[in-house]
Amino acid sequence: MENKKLKIGIIGLGTVGCGVVKVLEKFNDIEIVSASVKNLNKKRDVEVQNLTSDSMEIATNSNIDVVVEVAGGCGILEVLKTAIKNKKHIVTANKELLARHGAELFDLARENGVVILYEAAVAGGIPLILPIKTSLAANDFKSVAGILNGTTNYILTKMEEENLSYGECLAKAQALGYAETDPTGDVEGFDAMYKIAILANIVFGKRIDVNQIYREGITKITAQDIKIADELGYKIKLIAQAKKADNGIDVRVHPMLVSKTNPISDIKNATNAVLLDGFPVDKVMFVGPGAGQFPTASSVVGDILSLKAEFDKGENILPMTVCHHSEYANQIDVNETKNCYYLSIVAKNVKGVIGAIGCACAEFNVNISCVIQKGDNGDGSATIIVITEETLEKDMNQMIQKLQNENNIQITNKIRVL
Amino acid sequence: MENKKLKIGIIGLGTVGCGVVKVLEKFNDIEIVSASVKNLNKKRDVEVQNLTSDSMEIATNSNIDVVVEVAGGCGILEVLKTAIKNKKHIVTANKELLARHGAELFDLARENGVVILYEAAVAGGIPLILPIKTSLAANDFKSVAGILNGTTNYILTKMEEENLSYGECLAKAQALGYAETDPTGDVEGFDAMYKIAILANIVFGKRIDVNQIYREGITKITAQDIKIADELGYKIKLIAQAKKADNGIDVRVHPMLVSKTNPISDIKNATNAVLLDGFPVDKVMFVGPGAGQFPTASSVVGDILSLKAEFDKGENILPMTVCHHSEYANQIDVNETKNCYYLSIVAKNVKGVIGAIGCACAEFNVNISCVIQKGDNGDGSATIIVITEETLEKDMNQMIQKLQNENNIQITNKIRVL
């Protein structure tokens, strides 16, 4: 019916960019006008006309309607701002950029009458952003929580299934290309932090300051923690979550013990899952590939097709995707949150230790739900596991501080329970 | 920003209709102009102005922009056709109507420049229809499969967890309001059949003849089948599925053994789940409440809000939701499909029976993957379970016919394996 093509420019022809080009091949009404790359001479398995090494050329090219940014990183900010000022709609997979500079970009887009679509920025191929903004628009959400980083979930799955250390499983993940040479962004929780910042923003309709998000990675999780958690009916997962609290929003990323009765505990390997809880919908969960060339391209091209369908209308297209809020959330400090905790303790001389734990807990209002002593570690010490009832984080930390001061007690891990 | 209200008329103020009215209370820009009900004098916990017992009044009321139909059944067809001819957009939760008369309604809507939204018609509160049409628009799907009926999944879950018979669990479901007094629509698979017809239509872009869908309910499933399946690593679920086949589309609803490694096997009670498999996205799963006043209202109101956001643009709103195809799928006859099978056999005199089964299988190209003999049933007979490799359904049925002719062999169940 429509003969007019949608003209796009692509910034970045890495794995995802090439996937987008391949998937677009069957859509005759989308034309790739130009693409920018870092290295013009690099061999690629796709062919794009008008390659340039200057991404600003894409942003200012008057023949381009939509800029598709799949380069990543915050270095591209000025280019996208220029594209928006040139009235180009944006499709991006750049989670870090949106988490750190979304406020500025969304304001600028609204002023310029263009939209920013970013289905691919969170949970790769899983449709999430658009469903939350459209099909679920009637809801007030209590919480959003999930596994948003495939690399760490792969590592934790392998540690569990093969009883291996974190280091061994990181090496496996690196060998398979699931983890980068410098794995910090994944294993320290930065990637999941950017994604939960983006989700919390749309789920609660407030801006999120990414620097205020509490973040803890998976590097301290041991095979023993995973084994004991399993015996107690839990899996250990890196959980990114945002919850409505009395006077604000509690956003954080850290490992958690997840009950095996929670469907999130079943999510294995590099798969992602997001659980939303709201009214009137109740709980809905989305599961799928969180990364990869083609799943990510599915979301990017879905956004491009959504723009294509509406593009000829000119103004005010895809109104439900526009960010209208500008107020920042009051983000709750992790010290003020309440959690149940898993505490692993190594005690040299067990005699009296349970008593010392009991006294410290009583002093700082920590109610113990379960204590397990795990035999002898072979060096005369024993491992003691404590699971607490809901406790204020700062009380918990004071209690731990107190126990650390005992000569014969070492707290080897503190993991929150979902 | 917008002061103009969207004016809606509601057909039906039952459980879902009242939920929609309650959820709409906080949306000041939606006005309920009128609602039609069967019984004007019935007490309801919501108040709506201009109640009428004539739904045709809603369809022709020139003050109404959108007709929200939550009455159910095919009796409402002419009313909705009239509403469409009067240029009203439709939001409906009516799966049977769409499955049986969707072709006519979608054609009429396109001719009249209005859209029909029906997020609530499949899997209640789970966002599914719109995400498939928008975020996943780049995909070619191989299959869609899932648990689309909460009542039967509740019954099967209870049978498994409490080792009870189908009849006992049906009674429980009826007592809790999960099953109706006449449970046929649920337990014989009609409800799931309507839903998979609607899903197959949008997933494959072909019209589906609901009368050609193979359908089998759960009434023949025994606690023993569930127990043996569990021992073999499977759960029994009522699966609705549509798959691309060599020369058409294979659409059916019947109980299946689902491997415990498949995430669908974990879906309990009245929860629904839908697994899509396509390129480029790979596998994505959606899980959530398949029914209920508020989850269903979440989807209905999500559709109303989507219309509200676009309504002022007049023509060609929500273009991605319009059904543009009119060709019917070539639906594969179940006899021509290939499946693995679970066969439960009661044999009076076990001596020679395994031999007879082996001979019959050989004659009709059925390869056995596993045979288990389950002790003595107490009456001198024994239960034998056969799991086959992939077999043509018509070969399987001929093999069963042959075995049935043996005096001492009775085939008590045939269940396909997912």
C-alpha cells in the first residue's frame, strides 16, 4: 500500500548492527541510506552503501528519517543529540547511554517532536518496554525484578550444575564469548544496573539516578554458598529489582537467594526473565534471550517497523512511547531497606560461637529464622549458616560488625534473600 | 494535555465488565457513556449511568467512540457488526466470537477504517497480541504453544499434587469458581481452541478455520497417567499449539506429556504461559494470569488507553493492529502429523503381550523408545507403558486398532509427547 520507504542510518556495524542489516533484508520498505563504523576497512558479512567513519554524518544527513544506534557507550551522546535536533527519530540498544543520559535525551526528543525507541536496550529480544507502555498502561506497579544479565546467570548456573568456582566458570563464559576479557561490566552488576534503571523509569514513571542504585556483583559467591542455598531450597541469582517503598523507590542490583518456588529460580544460563507485579494485572513474567545478534536485532527491527507504520502521519507518532515525566524518584538508601539475609560464618572454635551470634542478633534486632552448622572444614573451623527474618540493612551491618570483632568468627558472605 | 475525552460504551457488566469500570475510575479522560446488561435490576458493585438492556443501542449511539464488548458468546456478532458500520472502534475479550467470526469482523473493520483490539481475548492479563504485532513484527515464527486454559491447568496441577482423580479435582475447581457448572468449554478444550485459533492467525498471518482444529480435552487423563509421566520426567498439560509444517499449519489442542526440562512444565494452577519460537528472536515465553476480573480488565483498559492515545488522529490509527491478510491457512489434518506417544495398556495375561506390542509396532512403523511394565493391578492384569519415537498419527492409530483386537489387551490412554 505504501511506496514511500523509511530511510534509516545505522551507527555501528558490530555484531548487533550486522544482525539488523541481515534482518532488514526482507523488508523492502526500509532503506539503509548509510552506516557509520569505526574502521572502514574491516571485513563484514553484510554490505551497506555509503559507509562513513564519521557518525555525525548520520546525525545530520537530511536524507535519513531514523537513526539506529547500536554502537554502545556514552561517547555517542552528542551525536544522538544532534540527530534529535535534526528531527530524526532514534532507535537504540544503548542501555548505558539511556541509564546515564536518558533524562536529557528524552526531554530533547519531546521538544523536537521525535521519539526514542529502545526495546533492545533491556532484555535483548524480549518484548518489554512497549508492552509496559501500552498493553500494561492501566497498571500501578508494585515491583519489577528479574535476571537482566545473561553472563552472570550463565556463570551462576555453571557453578551450580558443575560445582565449580566463580573463577572457573568465568573462564568458561569467556571461552564461549558470553563474557568479555574485562568482565567488570557484567560480573560487577553494571549492565544489570543500567537495565533496571531504564525499567524502573518506565514502570514507576519517575527518573532514576543511576549513581544512587546500590550495586553488588557476583564475584564473592562461592560454590559452597550455592550448594548450601540449594539444600535450603534456594538458587542464587543476580537480581535487579525496583520496588515501591513507603516514601520512594528502592532500586538495586545484587545476588539473592531465590526460593525454588519462585519461577525466576528456574531461569538458566544466558536467559533473561523479568517479573512485573502490579494492579490490576497481578504478576506477569517475560522470559527469553537477553542478548545475541539476532534476538537483539528482533527488538531493534521491531522498533523500526513500529516507526515505519506510523511515520507518514508526521507529528505526534507513537504517543504512548513518549516520556512525559521529568520528576526524579526518591531513591531509598540500601541501609534503610529491610531484607532477609543469608549469612555464612566461619568459626574457629565453635564452642560459644552460636551463643555469640545469638547475643549479637539480639542486640541489633535481628531475628534468626534458621541456623545450620556445616561440620568441620578440615582446619578445625566450621561453617555456620544463619538465615534471618526481615531485618533493617543497617541493623544487619552493625550486627556483622560486632561479630567480626570476635577473634574466632569470620563472616564470609552476606547474601540477601528474595 | 488532551482535554477531549474518549467516549466508550460497554456491552456486558459481568465480572470482567465491572472490573473494567473499576479500573477506569482513575482515568479522567475516558468517559463511560452507557452500558448494556441483560438484567437491569441486578445488583452490581459499580455504578454506570445510562444502563440499557439493548446492546444495539450501544452499537448505534452517536455519542460513543469505542465499543467495549465483554459479554462473550457469538450472539453478539450482529451488534458488533453494527457498531463497526457505525465507525466505532472495538475492544473485545470475546475469544469465541473472534475465533469463529474474526474473518468477517476484521474485513468489516478494515472497510470502515476502525480497529478491533483484543488483548484480553487470549491469556487474560498477559500482554501478547500487541507485542506479537509490534515488538516482534520482524519475526517469522516456527511455532506458538502454551497453556491457554487456567481451569484445566488447575485440575491437572491438583491431580498431580494431591494424587486425586479428574472428577475430584473438577469438583474442587467448581467449588472455587475456576470451573463452571457445565465445564465442557474448558475441560474439552474449546476455550483453548478459540485462543490458539486467534494466536495462530496473528503469528502466521493466515486465517484459521476453527472447525478444522483437532481438539481433545483432559477428561480421560488419570492420576496414574500423571504419576507414571512424573516418574518418566514429564508433566501432563493441556497444550494448545500451532506449528509451521511443510505445506501448511498444524493447529491443535490436546493433553501432552511435557518434559520437566521445558519451562512450560513448571506452570501451575490457573496460570497461563505462551512460548513463541521464531527468527530472529529465538524462544520467548510470556507467563501470567489467564483470567480473573482484574487481570482481564488490565488488558481491556490497556487497549482502551492505546485507542485514547491515538484517537484524535482520526484515520489510520494503530496501523500495526489492523488485520491485512485474508488467505486461509492450509491446516494439516492430525492424521498426517508426526508425534511421539505415551501409550498406557492394560494387559490381562502379560505373557506374550510385550511380543504382541512389538509385532504390532513393527507392522505399522512405530519405533518404541521405552517400555515399562507397572507390576500387578490387583486383578491379575498389569499396566504397560510404551513411549514411542516420532510416528505418523495414522500409523499409530492403526497400530492401536490392531492391539485393541487382541483379547487380553486394552489401550487405556494415548497421550502425545511435546
